Amino acid sequence: MPKSNRKASPALGKTPRLAIAILAAGKGTRLKSKHPKVLHEVGGKPLVAHVISAATRVVPAADTYTIIGHEADRVRRALADTGVRFVVQSEQRGTGHAIMTAQEALSNYDHVLVLSGDAPLISPQTISSIRDFHLAERAAMTILTARLDDPTGYGRVIRKSHGGDEVEAIVEQKSLKKGQEKIHEINSGFYAFTTKPLFAHIDELRTANPHGEFYLTDMAEILKKARVVALETSDPHEVLGSNTRAELVALDRYLRMAKCHQLMARGVTIYYPESCVIDADVEVGADTVIEPFVQLLGKTRIGLDCRVRSYSVIKDSLLGDVVTVRPGTIMDQTRIGSGAILGPYSHLRPGSEIGDGAHVGNFVETKKIRLGNHSKANHLTYLGDAEIGSGVNIGAGTITCNYDGINKHKTVIEDSVFVGSDVTLVAPIKVGEGAYIAAASCITENVPADALALGRARQTVKEGWAREKRRAKAAKK
Ligand code: UD1
Ligand code: CA
């Protein structure tokens, strides 16, 4: 939140029309990546997606213009569900050039807030305060600034006078004159412009700089007579950018720790939070304990009083209350009932629905199944495309043979069935309620309710056979 205690004066006359432009066209050369910079993820989300979600809490998505260029189609696809508009800057000739590209769209507004697509910690409150300060100051350009201990790499803000709000110029790192490197007040890359003076003068930008680019920062000097002001933020974290991998990782760590602290404040215990990776949208109920080295990803929601033990990775899953997830369990798009016990080392793949109080144990893989309440599959089993009732016991080593090389087929196991160990169920197949299946059976035909099915060769015993073999061997020597 910015330091200034000035209040925005209510807009005179009609409410000004406000747009947000997000600069997201750059290649991100310093990341040394083949992927577009703004799609690199921090806190489990692309950089620019964080900026968009803050922006669209200040103006509607329909007034938010994301300027894309490098790998524009990929960026557009990744952001399609945000509802923002896109402007394509097909050649990336600098931040000033990006805004020139968007001139036609932005000229319909009175003011435009410009945000940097690679600085993901910006909050809606800070964006609003740039707007309010800009309107109250009746400025042509307002620059959000921050004082950083290490300002290296950022543009420096030269104020007209010490303590005054007005700005003389922004000087980029590479163009700093002697003494200017000592200035710790940096340009955050977040601005507000009044569109009339902006577009009346934007063609005065020149490319006489070390990068040969049109710098948006040069608008400060161009517009200074029309009033350019600086608003210093009190939370310098919010403006941190991600030009390098090291900066990217630092931002990710910051977001992860912030998420852990938010959950802890809501009653969740997280041991060694610095070892856990929890995405922004994850929800966890009070009294749940998260052990070290756990990942909770995507839209995962975990209930009350659960315990998630170490090395578990849970993505886009819903867990009820009092669920125990033992170490090393991997889950993706699953629903887990209350009181269930999973793992260690279970792999629950998409579409697995595990009932209340059910157990899924060591080295059990599930995919697209429903396992009823209090049913158990505790050891070394594959259950795919299956509908399994409640109170069912699935013995160790059971396999649903769901795939014939072309199609997938379904296995139905009704309530209270007992499946012995090492059973193969060749789908499509149905086992009726209360039936028993003998260990080591290969079941290829439906089993009626309450029946016993045996599907294995009868055992033969040859008395004394082994002794005879040993004797014959000894006689040869
Ligand atoms: C910019 C500012 C610098 C400020 C810093 C804050 C300029 C010249 N410098 O430097 O004063 O301290 O941000 O983080 O503006 N982009 C486009 N089109 C382009 C070029 C860039 O859309 O042609 C986008 C990039 O994708 C990025 C943003 O603009 O999201 C900023 O560009 P970047 O190259 O990262 O600027 P910095 O060197 O960080
Ligand atoms: Ca940057």
C-alpha cells in the first residue's frame, strides 16, 4: 500500500473512463527460455495471470488490455478464460512502443493504468491507490515508485525537488550518470496516464538508448511540464519484477510463504512451511496438519482435521474431514470421503472417488473408479474403470483388466463382496452382492450374488517327488 495519506478527490462531473494496459509482449531474454516470459509460473500460476487477477478487481476484464507479442497465440490461449482483451504488438520495440500499439483501443478512455506483466505481487489496493493519487493530483503521468536496498537493474526516479511529488525523469540502469546509481528510488513499471497528453506526445519518444527501444519511461521527461508525479509504495515487495531465474524463484518463494502463513492464520499446522508448495487457490480446513515436503496444487480443497504426511502431491482434489494421507501418495482430480486412509505410496489418478472410511493402501493405483464407503484395497492393486460398492474387500494384488488393446471396459463389484488375493477381473464383468472370489482366480464370467467363484487350476500334489529328484541327482555324481 502506498505511503501517501492523500485522499482521492471525488471525480468532478462524470466518472472518468478508466482502462488498464498490461505489458506482456516481451520475450524475456534474460530468462534464457524458449517459453514466453509472462507464462513462467510463480505461486503455481503464470506471472501475467497474477497481474490480471489484481487488475480485474479494479476495472472490468472488458477494459483490461493485455499487450502480447512474443508467442502471442500461446499467451492468448493460456489467458483465454480471464475474459481480458488482447492487443498484439508483433514486433517488440520497447515498453513505449507497446503502448503506441494499443493507442487505438486506449484512446477511448480518459485514463490508463499501465501494469507490468512480469511483476506478479501487485495488489488491487495498490492499483486503486495509483488511480486515486493520479486523479487527485490531476497529473499527466503518475509513477509508482519504491525504495529498494538494492536498486540494481531498475530505472531510477529523479524527483524535481527533494521531498516533492514531481518527477524530472526516469533514468534506466544502463544510462545512469555518475552519482545516479546511488538513487534507491526505483520505477516500479506501474503507471497511470491521462490519455490525452500521453497520445498527444507519445510520438516524441526516440530510440537513442543502449537498447535502441522506445522506452515508456521517457514519457516522464516528455510530460514533465504537464505534471508528472511519483507515489512511493510502502510495500516494496509488491513491485518486484522477474527478469532473471533467480528473481523468478525469489517471487515464487515469497508467494509460497505468504500462502502458508495465510493457511496457518486459519488454523492449519504446516511443519517446515519452507519445504511445502501450496498453490494460491488451495483451501485447507482448521486443525489439518501438513507435514514437510508436501505439495497441494491447483484447486485442491482439504477438510478439517486431516493429516497429510510427507512427500504427498495432491492436485485438483477434494478431501473430506479427518482424512489420513500417508507418505508418498499422489492424487490428481480425485474425491476422497471423510475418514478415508490413503497410502503410503498410493497413486490415485483422475476420476477416483473414494468413499467415507475407505482404505487405499501401498502401491495401489486407481483410475476412474468409485470405491464405496468402508471398502478396502490395501496392497499392490490396480483398479481402473470400476464401480465398487461399500464394505468390499479387495485382496492384495487384485487387478481389473480394463483394457483389451482397443477399448476400456467396466468392472462392477457390488456391496460386501470379498475378493481374495491375486485375482484378475477381466472386464466387462460384474460380481454380485455378497459374493466370494477365491484367491488367484481369473474371473472372466459374471459372478451371481452370494456365490463363490473359483477360477484357477486345481492343485495336484505328487508325494515324494522332490526327494526322488534329489536322490537321482546325487546318484549321477
Ligand atoms: C522496466 C522499466 C524500468 C523499471 C522496470 C520495473 C522501461 C524502459 N524500463 O524495465 O524503468 O524499473 O520495468 O520492473 O520500461 N514489454 C512489452 N513490449 C516490449 C517490451 C517489453 O510488452 O516491446 C513488456 C515485457 O513483457 C514486460 C514489461 O513490458 O512485461 C517490462 O519490460 P522489461 O523488458 O521487463 O523491462 P525492464 O527492463 O524490467
Ligand atoms: Ca521487467
